Amino acid sequence: MDRNLALEFVRITEAAALASAKWMGRGDEKAADQAAVDAMRKAFDSVRINGTVVIGEGERDEAPMLFIGEKVGFKRDDSPEIDIALDPLEGTTICAKGGVGAISVIACAEKGGFLHAPDTYMEKIATGPAAKGLIDLDLSATENVHRVAEANRKPVGDVTVVVLDRPRHTDLIAEVRKTGARIQLIGDGDVSAAVAAAWNDSGIDLLMGIGGAPEGVISAAAMRCLGGDFQGRLKFRNQEERERATRMGVKDLDKKFTLEDLASGHVVFCATGITDGPLLKGVKILAGGRAQTQSVVMRSQTGTIRNIEAFHNFSVKKALS
């Protein structure tokens, strides 16, 4: 995959972040999501790729979306075929409430590089490079916490585990607390939480629990770039979701997917902060029709991680458009 595409994708997440940030704290989730979707779709039009959205977001809460199967990019005969996993606004509720850690995110792979995950739930576990190969969904939460603690040379009491704050996680939370580990409960946005588990100086060591399957694939792409580890297992709510997964090509509905199963080949991951979070600073609206964004772009092929701080002058951009 052409390395120059990585910076093109950052421009796309920047556009979505800038658009949705205008709705921060205004309580309108659908408007914030729609703004991000519209900006991202428009920004894709200037990138010379033959892109296919294989992981979209939005069916679960009836939000607007870049739908699965949608073709994106400025296609030419020599345009590379790219599979795209995206979430224009990861943390819709976070943005609407002005909370912590909303991001705009894109992951890209060569054609066939991503699991075509249905819009259902996924049991997940993620950690950083030190504990790579040691975590396992088939082990108890207690065993996973102890393995991560040993790999990171920490007392169990210093390990921090991120879990979505949901009733379905009552038993998981109780078990983790019993180990003595610290817990950070989050209301939304488990992509950024999974990435934080492999991010230097985030203070997060492990993510566990059940969240969205599409977000699981995006998280796995980031882990490929960061050298971390991730496993996932689809958790269906009804027979209709199981049938849909079969139609999408999932052969073993109970399979434990490894990192390579979810995201293979050369992968690019990029994200732009919308609200301040553990990974990225959010959009700052400045005087004089300007704004500041912070993004990260990563490539699995080289292991390169770039942090990009950008200043946007809307008066100039408007004049050029």
C-alpha cells in the first residue's frame, strides 16, 4: 500500500472530526454523526483509490452511515483496491455530551485484509506488546489480568483494565475487582480504549468485555500497527444476526478470531481526536476562523507512528473551495 495514502486518510479523519466537533456538547447525537459522515464521504472523493467500505458503523443505533459495500475514492484505472473499515464518529454519545475520548477513525488494508464483521457484538480482549501472545478469551479474567501484570512487571494492583460500563459486564467487573486490579469504566468508545492498551504512557494495560464487532476489527488494525494483541469472538443477539454473518462469509460462528484473522497484510490506521481523550487531544476552535486538530497515523508494514498536529484556516479553505 502506497505510504502517501496514509496522509491522505488523515485529511479525511480531520474533516470528519472538524465537522462533528461543532456539535460537541449540544446533545444531538444524530446531527453530530451526520456531520461526520457527510464530511468523511466528501473527503474520500479527492483520494485516488478504488475503495470499498467493508466495516461501517451505524445500523445498531439507526445512525447515518457510510454503508457496507459503498464504493469510495476517486477511481482511476490504476487506483489501488483498498478495503476500508471506518467510524466517522466513534463515541457519538461522548461527542453529544462533551465527554472524553471521541475520535474519527479509518483503518485500511489491501483487498481481503479485513474480516467482514456483521453489525453485532463481539467479546474482546486487547493488550500491548509486552503481553502479546499471553492473553486468551478462553482464560478467565483473573488469569488474563495476572498474565498481563507479570508481562508488564507490575503488581496486579497497578494493572488498569478498561471495561465498558454496561449491565452485561457486572460479573466481569466483580471478578476484575476481586483480583485487586484497577478498573476504568467507560460509557462509549472502545476503539480508543483498545488502542490505549497498547499505547505508551496511556496507563491502560488491558481491555476486556463485549462491544461492537465492527469496532473490534478497527481495533485489531490498530493493534497490528502497534505490535499489541487482540482476540475477538462474535456474540449474536438473535438468529437473524447469525444468518447475516453467514451471508457475509463467516464460516465458524463461534470462532475465536486472532489478530491476524481480523486484520491481515499491510494495514494503515489513522484517527483524529474530536474531544480530549487518553490518546488524542480534541478539536480546538480558535479565534479568527481557525481550528487545531491532533491525529495519529500508523502503518503495520514499517511500524511507523506519526503524531500530526494541524492548524486549519477556514477562511483560506473556503476561498479555495
